[in-house]
Amino acid sequence: MSAQDATIFLAAAIALIIPLAGYAAHLHYEAKRQVALAQQTHEQERLKARENVLENLFLLAKALEEQQVSLTEGCLRVRVFLDLLDEGIYVQRADLVVFDTFYQQTKNLATHKEYTNLSSTEKVEQDKTRLALEEQYRAELQKAATQLRLFSEQQGKFTGEPLFVNAAAVNTADGK
């Protein structure tokens, strides 16, 4: 092979390698962009999920304060949401620990379909247990519900305004 042939092969190889290297660099930067976009999307979804959990905790706390939900049902739900919030770091928080304490004592009671499948005697027995525990923890749970509402307001972006507006009241107030 002559020097001229070697030069031609070298030039052809360089002409082929340069675009391939450029394409490889493009793919590398595109992959990095996609990873960054995925991380950003994941973070936005995590923050949105956190806001949803905080909003649910806020609503549950208000419902418990206003006695719109039974203490047992409300506490079971609160405990689940506290477990979801920031990997459960607030479950053992001093002013909220009563939700976990109550949950631990009531988690074995039948709910939903399990409850409907119980015999009348078993239902009465579980209801007695549930009511006794609710009475025992009522004051602590009411206080904790207020603390949970304040905590949720502080952590989230809640105004405390009602979620739904009475359209009839709005229309009469506007004179329509």
C-alpha cells in the first residue's frame, strides 16, 4: 500500500468517524437531558403527592375537630396518611403520636366487608371495644386533630377557605 492510499483511507476514516462522534455526543447530551427532565418530573410529582397528602390530613383533621367522622375511622385514615407523608417521619411526632397509639389498638378491629361478615355477637363486642377506646382517647385525639390541622396548614398552602361554595348564596350576595 502506498502512502497516497494510506492517506486516502485515513481521510475516509476521519470523514466517517467525525460524524459518528458528533452523533454519539448528541445522544449523550440527549440522554443527560432526558435524565434531568425525568428527575424534575419526579420531583414535581413527589411535591404534588405531598401536597395531596397534606390536604387530606387537613380535611381529616377538620372533620375530626367538627366530629363529622368517627374517631376510629378518622384516626385510621390519619395514620395511613401520616405514614405516607415524608416517609412516615411524623408518625412518632410528640403532638401526633396519639394517632399511632390509637391505631395500634384498633388496627385489628374489623372494618368494611370484614365487619359486615361478623356475627351479631362479634359486632357488638367490637363496637364495645371501639367505643371504649374512643372514649378513653377522645380528649387527646381532639387536641391532636387541632395540632394536625395547624401542622397541615403550616406545611401546605391552605387558606382554610371552604372547598365548595354555595352558588345560591353567592348569586344572592351579588344581587343576581
